[in-house]
Amino acid sequence: MTNWKPTSWQDRPTDHQPVYVDLKALDAAVDTVSQLPPLVSSWEIEALKTQLGEAASGKRFLLQAGDCAERFADCRPEHITGQLKVLLQMSLVLVHSTKRRAIRVGRIAGQYAKPRSSNDETVDGVTLPSYRGDLVNDIAFEESARIPNPDRIVQGFERSAMTINFIRALIDGGFADLHHPEYWDLGFVEHSPRASEYQAIVESIAESLRFMETLAGESIGAIDRVEFFTSHEGLHLHYEQAQTRQVPRRVGWYNLSCHFPWIGARTVAVDGGHVEFFRGIQNPIGVKIGTHDVEIEKLLDVLHPDNELGRMTLIHRYGVDRVTDELPKLIEAVQATGKQVLFVCDPMHGNTKKTESGIKTRSFDDILGELESSIEIHKQMHSTLGGVHVEVCGQNVTECTGGARGLDESGLGDLYETLVDPRLNYEQSIELALLVGQKLG
Ligand code: PEP
Ligand code: CO
């Protein structure tokens, strides 16, 4: 690729970047990260790309899920296992109902930078820079906490490394081994109204497995392991640039900070820094689409020029009220280019609301509604919905309303932990997978 290098985005207008005061410290941090070993390999990245290509044609299904914003404080075994468990369980339900192989991608091990609608925040007459994620600053409303600190770039990378290291160890150790359905039980939500439905799925999978193994007379390999990939919004471009390198025996540049970075809905300008950065990397990439004025044809010209299978995922997030009007136009615009993309629905980010008391929330019914409409619209237009992108938490937080337990606004205060957007809790996540699975199956 001509005229591209990991830093060429710096010549473009680039939104949502922190303003660092100490540029020497910024350079030093980027330099440190650029010399550390990568978090993922180009082999894994290429394997994921192949699988995403299969999802685009309906042979697989992508589940991309995790926190809205990871916190440094959440780099703890309980949180990581909780996130891995809810993702694996949702994928199990989806595999069972869709009969498509799942691709599991976490919003994890690097989801530390956030776009914000305003550069600063005013409380009681005091104005400070906005919180932009733990990769940039601290949420505490104090001047010293809010000033962007380049050391956090290194700290974020280190925590990402610890997170992915633990995930790899869990998976290698049999955390997701289907021979042991007891690992797959619902734990503390066993009294959930939907627990028996889930339990029946796990039992039927375990039963089929025993049957197959009896027939074959041996243990079926590859059932004790699942594949798991990482993703985050490629927002903070100094961070992304630092781990972008060439690897032996391959052509081009790889962003080795995760397998699957995506461009957020606020940074899709065709001539902006983010699109410039992403056009030069070989990873499969996602682009969030939430407004109607995105120039799809130009965007695909720049980011998906060769129509490489699996390269391009469009994650639409219009909201339940707009999806019926907007999604057909998006599908048409893509179909007009003749290029193949993987369509994924993010039913979270178009459905964020504030309660009267100012708490950010989302309703389970809106989330399910946008997903159901999307499935329907793709079907009608001979297109394929190949995945879902959701914000979930493995604990029973109270951030989204609704679900089988009927959480209402008055219950939101009980365990509201997210620093940015509200996530589905453990029970709501499994319930969503059950309901969406039925619709897709
Ligand atoms: C997000 O994924 O947390 C996010 C900010 O989404 P979007 O770019 O779609 O608004
Ligand atoms: Co979010």
C-alpha cells in the first residue's frame, strides 16, 4: 500500500483524541508499547478473517460482546471469568438454535478508550476535561485525575496483556469443555425464570456429545476447546499505532493489539484520521453505522477496495425507532457496490435513554425489538444478518430495564456499575440469546 504508514493518520483531522500536555511523555509511552511483544498473532487474525467471511455468507454467526468500557480496576479474575462465561453461554445458546458455528469475540483486553459527546464536563461551576476511558484519564472529578496521562497507554496495554493471558489459560485449561456441562450452568441465576430453558439446551448438547462419542468409540477432539478473539474500538490512535507492525513472511501491516478493531459511529469520516489508519491494516475491521449520512460507497472504496472476504463488517446501530427506515437504505447502498460485507446488529447504542432522574439506561424490549426487526429486514432483502454486537456483564448488574424479572427504573440504583453505557446483566444476556436464537433458528 502506497503512502501509508502507522502514523499517516496524524496528517488528517482526527476526532476524539485526548490532548496531552507532555508530548515527550506521550512519545515515550508509544515507544514503550511499540517494543513490547504483541497480544495476538497474524495467524489468529487471518483465521478470524476467514471465519468472518463464512459468517457473511450465513455459515457462521458472530457474537461480539463485553463491557462498554473496561476499567483498569476490572482487570481481576472474577470479572474476566464472568465476562468469558456469559459470552460462552450466549454462544452456546445461539449455536444450538441457529445450527451455525459461532465466532466468539470479546469487547475485552483493550476496550479502554471512549468517545465523548463533549470535551469537558461541568459540575457545580467547575469545568474539567471529560472522562475518556481508563486508557486516557481517571473518572474521579478532580483536576489531577482528568488530565490525560500518557502513562495510562502503557498501563492499558499491560492490563490487556494480563487479561488475554488469563483468557488463554482458562480456555486451554478446559474452562469451556463441553464434556463438563456443570461448568456451563447458570450459577447464581439458577432461579431465573429462564434457567430451565437454558439447562435443557446444555443437557441436550451434553447428551448428543455422549451419544456421538459412544458411536465413535472415542472422545471427540476439539470439543474441549473453543476459539476466542478480542476486539475494541480503535479510537485512541496513538495506542493503535504503537502495536501496528509488519510480520515476517506476510505482506502489509497488522495491528497486533487485538484481532478485530472497529471504528466507532462518531469517527467514520472518510477523510478523517480513523479511516486513514484503518485502511492500512490487514486485520478484519468493523465500522459502526448509526446515521444516514455515512458515505457507504466511498467508505468501502477506501476500507474495502479489494472486496477481500471477511475483511469488512458493518455494525448497524440505528435504534428500534429508526431501524425500519434506515436499514433497508444501508443494505441497498451496500448491494449497489457489489461488495460482500458481514452485517452485524448492535441493538444497544441506538437505544440509550435517560430516566427522569438522569440515569442512562436501555430497555430490554427495545434491544430485542431492534434485533428482531433487523433479522426480518435482512431476510426480506435477501441479505444476511451474520452477528450481534452487545454490551453485557457477567454479574447481575442493574443497568438495563426489563427482561424476565421485569427490572424497572426504580431498581436501576441497586448495582449500577458501568462508567459509560448500560449493559445487559447476566440473566438478561442469556435471555436475549434464547429469544434471538428462536427468531434466527
Ligand atoms: C460503543 O461501542 O461503546 C460505542 C461508543 O458505540 P458507537 O460508536 O456505536 O456509538
Ligand atoms: Co457503549
